[in-house]
Amino acid sequence: ILADRIAVLGHSLGGTTTLALTRKDCCRDLRVRASVLFAPGPIDLFPTLFGTDSIASGPPTLILQGTEDPIINVASSRAIFAQLEPPKLLVVITGADHSDALEVAAGAPLDELATVSQRAIVAFLDQQFHGAERALAVTLATLGAEGHAIERQ
């Protein structure tokens, strides 16, 4: 493990847990240099589970959210995005549900939606850990041209 290149990814309630791991004093692991939240649990869960609603300060964060998610809606992920301090990135994947752009059966090839999330995650982490800003910009422009919504600060 490279101690200066640790990232965490949390899906659904795991996304809420990742927020605590990277942003709550009691739980914060300062080794984490980047976080990825995939369809994170609603922001109102955070104070219920972790006793505070403060999530602003933390490492650079990528949020991925599907437009067809029946469990967590895009507005919920945008509400979390709005509370985070930059640098932050939101990729709304057109046509994705709660997990199909993240979970792929072992040994199965990535489908189109999983490829979108993979490209976004790899470009984000390459930018964070290797300074590949241009590659991230190209990836985001390509994803935007493919019809996915991108917000970056």
C-alpha cells in the first residue's frame, strides 16, 4: 500500500459511511486522500447515524449517481455535492440505476454503464494521485458529450 495514495469508495449506505471516514472527527482517517461515493445515502442520514451534519471538509470527492436509481435520486446526490468543499466532482450517469454502473458479475465484461463509471473513477484518481489534469478534463468532456451530466468545482 502506498500511504500517500489511499482512496475509498462507498456505495449507497457505504457512501454515507465513507463520508464519516473522510469528514467526521471521530472517524476520520487522514491517510485517505480521495473519496468516491456511488449513489450515497441521503444527506439526512448523516446526522442520524453520525451525530452531526457537517460534511464540508475532507479530501477531493467524486460522486457518481444514476438517473434511473429508484432508491437514491439525483437531487439527493446533488444535495451532498453542494455541501462539500472543492475539489469535488459529480457525474450523473444517464440510464444507470442504483448499482448497475458499479456492480458487474465476476469474470463478466464491463457493460456500457459500468464502463462510464470506470472511466470517471480512473480519471479522477489519476488526476488526484498523478496530476493527470488534462486526462480528467478529456474524460469529463467525453462523458458530457455522451449525454452524462458533469458538475465540477
